[in-house]
Amino acid sequence: MADLNSEVRYIKGIGEKRAKLLEKLGVQTLFDLIRHFPRAYEDRTVIKTVAETEPDETVCVKATVTGAPVFARSRRGLEFVKLRAADDTGTIDIIFFNRKYIKDQLKPGARYIFYGKVAGALSLKTMTNPVFEPEDKQSDVTGRIVPVYRLTSGISGRVFMNLMRRGLDMCGSGIPDILPDAVRAENKLAEAVFAYENIHFPADPNSLDFARRRLIFEELFVLACALGLRGGERRKASGIKLRRSDPDEFYASLPFSPTGAQMRAIKAAELDMCSGKLMNRMIQGDVGSGKTLAAAACIWLSYKNGLQSAFMAPTEVLAAQHFKTLLGFLSPFGVRACKLTGSMTAKQKKETKDAVASGEFDLVVGTHALLSEDAIFPSLGLVITDEQHRFGVGQRGALSGKGQNPHVLVMSATPIPRTLALVIYGDLDVSVLDEMPPGRKAVKTFTINEELRARLYGFVRKLVSQGRQVFAVCPAVEENEDAEIELRSAEEHARELKKEFPDLAVACVHGRMKPKDKDAVMAAFSSGEIDILVSTTVIEVGIDVPNAALMIIENAERFGLSQLHQLRGRVGRGDSESYCVLISDPESKEARKRLKIMCETSDGFKISEEDLRLRGPGDFFGSRQHGLPDMRIADLCSDVRILDLARTEAERTLKRDPCLTSAENSKLLQGINELFNIKGKTFN
Ligand code: ADP
Ligand code: MG
């Protein structure tokens, strides 16, 4: 049996040059090769007689070459080879462009199977550039289901297929089965050898289904086991046992009563932190559901126990805002808080860190700067990360690695569909804030095109004259080089608006600005000095300005639905009516459909499911921000049923063998290690 880790350049037919090309496809070892699954298939199983074929049909035809192929040149100068073929039912002309050599490959009197698209009327049928094989040799490219691979220039589909054939033959029956026998039997799954053979060269449609199902299950099962294993370790871990404190004392100081959902989340977190086990909880709630308050209550409890808390936000702007909000909730109790962000001078940072290290602060709110090694927390009881999906799993871990095993609370505004959440956050307990603070009105949402811009600006005037404020969001920062898609860059757009509204205060904030300048603009907007704030998506998450009444989004079709929903969540935070206007001239039906969803619903979960369906999970989270490995064959959106099965089975497996140390799970454990760390090098 061949070593699955052996490099592909040692396979016959693959030299240094092809090995380089294959590397571009992520294929270095034999195992990589056989796991380069087809992206699609062509069903070439149907063989018809000439008479049976229909125009525009792509199909196999078995026919005899009736005359010698002729080489000719068209009036436009195109070279082609033409021949006539026939069966008992009729004749068909076969034409090959730019393939002179074919003239000598097709022998008059011999029978071939041609696969291609049929054109022409009853009297004169033609097939252009078909693939073909002699009838007696048939089986490689006709009369079967043929794999279609993701390729790179320099390797054709046919060549790749041949390499794959050779690769699989080398493996023979030596592909190890990563699934424990019991799991495979229980779920009626194909064996590994069968699955690998039939995913590439399916014997028939049923075998392909059987193979696919097995490989998708395997991939999701390994993922679920990996996350479950990690979650299990976390759940077992002991944590600082806090003393309970009556939350009514905290609630009494608030300007409003907490919602039922907030109280339930706070209660759950309190139980966690007072249990002696480590808390690993996520609070998930749509924009505006009041996650910050829940966080504040946890910080309060930690403070009551004489412990420090650290709160990490993904941007400077958000850190500044959270600092202000949390201080508002907590300073009445004497909580001493400070800010620690990357934009502070080295001196400021050092002073702050020293003060934190000597216990002068109970709460530190900041950005990634909190993770720096010299940020030392002498009595850290709780770490909180906001907008968790923006941080990789690694960064989340880095903060909780501070201090002596602090409790962990993560907050997410991305309403992730449940099935996906169970996998991605399989290691967290989840509280959902499914209730909005009272008095919140749905944001009235409209899609308009350029023609209505003048009317929109009239509306802007009216709102500003009522003392309200306006957001205008653009997708790009710099002026776009691509003149065809006229993106309204933030800076340019701000200039235009200044011209349009010379008497109003218009300002601009974007990601290229220094954090300090950004903060200054945001602060001015918060305090009402600015009427219209033009921005890029830096304001996407978290910013809270209740007086903002209108969100205008330029080139709305360029944004994902979840992103639009987040943006829209920036308004409608006060009790008066607020609006969201999506400006777009979408060409595509798909884009129109997406924007329509925004106008019809304000339910974040519904929007995220649509978004996920339309874009897929990779895009949904931004590139790899979810911290999950890329899937080779499974699709986290559409393979939901198998995902459920795989997760249940993973739970059962881990229950029997919590660390996967038994012999029957050894290959599984290897697969898990490989998935997360040691790409491609550990398989034996
Ligand atoms: P998000 O979940 O998007 O982070 P925030 O925590 O920023 O939401 O809260 C949104 C707004 O709602 C804030 O202005 C906050 O003060 C307010 N708020 C939070 N909880 C309540 C409540 N129970 N009643 C009224 N207003 C609330
Ligand atoms: Mg928030």
C-alpha cells in the first residue's frame, strides 16, 4: 500500500512541473490528491440513437464514421475537421474546430461514442467538439458519470482525471477508515475505499450519493468531535467560585427595567460564575437588544467579589463607546474603570498597564491591546469579548488565558442560524436575548434609485431641522478606479453632501483615519455637533446614537444582508420614528430580491438565514473569521440534516470516550489533529 503522505511528484505522470501546478490547488501529497473532490459531475450515462436526440441536448450518441474526415477552413479562416457518422436511425455531422490532429484519430467504418451538444434540425443534425471514444474501449469519458474538478491552467480536466485514477489505484484498498465501525454501521455509511472511488469515478448515481453522504458525514463528524472535545475540556475546567449578590441592587440603579430576556441571561451567567465551574457563555442578541447591560451586570458581580474584569471590543470606536456606557452603569457602585487601546501613546499604555497590574482598576475596556503580554491582571475574574465573530477562536482564547482561568462571556449580534451556531459555538453555552427593550419601533426601510435622490435630500433637511441626525454609509474609502461601478466613496460623498447642505455640519469617518481622529468625529456625532455623518462600515457594529433617525446606505447591493441589518440597527435606538433608505440600481434579480428582504423584515434571524442561504458561510463571516477550517465537501448551509446527525453521533461518541483515547477512535483523533493543526502531515 502506498504511503498517503508521499508527495505527488513521485506519482507516475507527475513530474516537478505538474507537482508545482498541483500545489496551487493545495495538493501536495497523495492524500491531498484523493481528497481533491470534484466540484461537479457530468452525467454522460445516457446513450441515444441519432433519431432520439433532440436539439440542444447534451448526450452520448453511438455512431459509425461513414466517410473519411476532411480538413477545411471556413470563410472566416477557422480551421475545422468535419465528418459524417450514422447509426440505423439517421446521420449526424461531427465538427471539430482547431483540432486538426483529430482527422487521423477517427477511422471510417469504426464505431465511436460521441458526447456533446446536439444542434440542428431533423434533416441535418450536428455535434460540435464532442469528446469521443471507440465503442469497444469505452468507459473513460463517455457512458458514465464524469467528474469535473477545480483546475488550474496547465492541467486539463482529462489529465487531472488520469492523475486521479492513478492516485486511487496506488491507494488500492489502503485508505484508512477514520470513522469508528460502530458509527459507520449505525448511520449506514459507505466504507472509505468505496467512498473515495465513487466520489471520483461513480459507478452509477446511487453509488455517488452513497459516497457523497459518507464523506460529508465524515467531515462534519470530525469537525463536531473536534469542537466537542474542546468544549468538553472547557466544561470540565473549574473556575473561580463567586459569591452570589442580589441583582436587584444592580437593577435598582438603572434608568429602566431590564427586559425578561436580559434578566434570564444575567441569571444564567450568575449561576455559571457561582457554580465553581468555569463559565463559557455567549449572549447572542440582535442589534439593540441590550447586550451591554447584561455584560455590565456580570462585571458588577465580579466587582462585588473583589475581582477585575476585562472587556474587549473589535474596534477603537466601540471600545470608547462601551467604556462610556459601562462607566454609566457601574460608576454608581464605585467601579474604577480605564481604557486600554492600541491608539494610546506608549507612555499612556505603560501607565495604564502599571495601574491595572497594581490593582487600581476594577474594569479595563479595550481593543486587542488587552492581549499584549505585558498587560497583567492580578485578580482577573471575568473576560468579555464583544462582537465575538470578529475575533478568531484563537484570540478569544488568548484573552481567557490571562489571569487564573477567568470566566468567559462573549457577546454576538450576529444572529447565527441555530444549526450553525451549534457547531461553531459548540463549546459555549448560549443565552439568546430574544426580546427588545420596550418602545422600540421597527425602522421603516425603503429601496430607492438615483431618481429619488433629490427627494431624499429634502427629507434629510426636514429631519435635521427637527434636530435629528443622519448616517450616510458608503462601501469604499478611496475613489474607485473602476468607473463602471460608480461606488460612492466616503470622502468624495462627504464633499458632495457639504455642497448640497452648506449650512449643515457634515463630517466623515473611515477606516483609514487615525483611531484618535475617528474617535473625535464619533464623539462629536454622539454629542449632536454633527448633523450628517458620512462613513464606511466602521460604524457597522455597536455604535449607539439614539438621536440618529435616518440611515442612508449607498450602493446597498454591495453589502451582505447581515451587514445591512447591522447598519440599520444603528438607528431606531430612541423612541421616535426612524428610517433606513437603501440606494441602489441593482441590475440583477438576486440583488433586488435581497434588498426586498430588508424592506420586508426586521427579524435578524430571518435575515441571517437568508444571507447564509444566498452567500454561504465563508462570506457570511468574512474570510475565515469564524475560525473554522475550510470544508472540502460538506456545505454548512445545505447539509443541515447530515450536520445534525453528525453532531448527535459526535456527542454519543464523546460520551463513551470523552478524550477519544480508545483504539477504535485513534484514527479519528488523528483526523481531528490534522484538521486543526498539522495540515496534511500526520496521516500514517
Ligand atoms: P446591543 O445589544 O446592540 O449591544 P446595546 O447594549 O447597545 O444593544 O443597547 C441598545 C440601547 O438600548 C442602549 O441605548 C441601551 O441603553 C438601551 N437599553 C438596554 N436595555 C434596555 C432596557 N431594558 N430598557 C430600555 N432600554 C434599554
Ligand atoms: Mg453592542
